[in-house]
Amino acid sequence: MPELPDVEIFRSLAERHGRGKIIARVSVSDPGMVKGAAADELPRLLEGKRIAGCRRHGKLLFVEMAGGGALALHFGTNGSLRCVAPEEAEPAYTRLSLGLAAGERLAYLNPRRIGEVRWVESAESFIAEAGLGPDALDPALDEATFAPALGDGRQAIKAVLMDQARIAGIGNIYSDEILFQARLHPALAARSLAAAGRARLYAAMRHVLETAIACGAGAENFTENLPKDFLIPERHAGGHCPRCGAALRVYKQGGRTGYYCPRCQKEP
């Protein structure tokens, strides 16, 4: 599932190819994925508009229009964004295509149709209405604000990291990596984390996400680019800890399968 590093890669692509360009044509091939406006309204709302810029909040990408309004893209379980050259055919599973005046197209792909394309009046208002927490890489989310965001309940720390209302952008895969780097067991209750543990978790979160972006690695793509001490490339049946060599164990929570090292991440 696309997580913060994936969506940051999509944001960079959209910014590089779309910023400052006019949307000449809008093609919606799957009206059921359009929210916030009727699918046949999107051409009226977008065609002739200039893309002012692209921003990300958590797992959401906002393509903002000069003069107001934005297209919010949620990538669901396996969605993606591609820049398509003028001579290229439309990629498979394209649900929305933005034809730019220069001839290129920004194509929103979503094979499983889990996710959505939504017209919003502004990114800020939508983030607030959706009840999303601060972005995991927001400079304003420092150690002082990170601690209260975690809360002091009985909930397992892995579930807390994945709660988009607390901190936006972290999913099943990167929560495993963050906890591995912080040497914390996924079942550890948030309230049992002392100040030193919270500081270590915060540092691991920033390090892991920033490193993944710098490597161009997503949750499931280009993971071979990650550093050798990262867990994600070994995150599979039969995988071993890149630090101590122990066989990884499975952690089940809410229907999702996580992985951890029983030696490096001691049970609470």
C-alpha cells in the first residue's frame, strides 16, 4: 500500500511535470472513483486551469489550481501516478488523466479501485474535515508535539503509529521499519513508553521516512535501494533480521501482518 514515501515520490513527479502548466484536457475513465463533484463536472472545474503546485499530507496528494480548488488523490492499496509522454498509450488501470498543454499527461492509476479522486475547495479545509493528524515529516511536528500525539493509552504502539488521526502518512510496512530501527516491540503499549523511548521513536520515524524518500524507495517498490540495515527488504516469510540474523516473527493486528525481530525488539 502506498505510504508517505511513495506519495512523496508521486508529489515530486507531479510538481516536476505539472507545476505552472495548463490543464488542456481531463479524461475520466472510471466515474465511480470521483468524489466531491460529479465526474462530468471535472472538465469544467479543471480544464484551462493552471497547476499552482503539488503538496502532500500523509498519504494524500493535492494538485492545487491557481485561483483556488485542488484535486485530492488517495492511492488506496496499489494506486500510483505516472507522467505519460504524448506518443505513449494510456497505461492500464488509468482512472483519470490530466492532459497538459505541453502534450504530457498525468495519469492516476488504480488497479484495485480502492482509493479516490476528490475535488476539494482547499487542501487545508479537507485535511481538517477529514480529521487527519499532522504529517509525519511536518517540521512543526517536533519531539515536544510528537509525544502527546502518541497519547498515553493501552493501544499498541504499532497501531498508534498507523492511526492517521494521530500522525498522517505511516502504514503497515513503514511502521514495522520505524519500530525496528527504534528497537521497540510492536505490541508495546503507548503509555509504557518513557521519554527516552519516545525520543528514540521520533528520531527513527524521521530517519526512516527521510531515508526512504532520498533512496526513491516506496513501501513495496525499489526496496532494494534501502540501506542494508533496513528491515523492509527482509519483510517476508523466511526473512531474517539484517542486524542480528535472527528469523523474523509475524505480528498480527487488525487483519494486517507485520514483522519484527524477537532479539532486537524484546516483548514488553
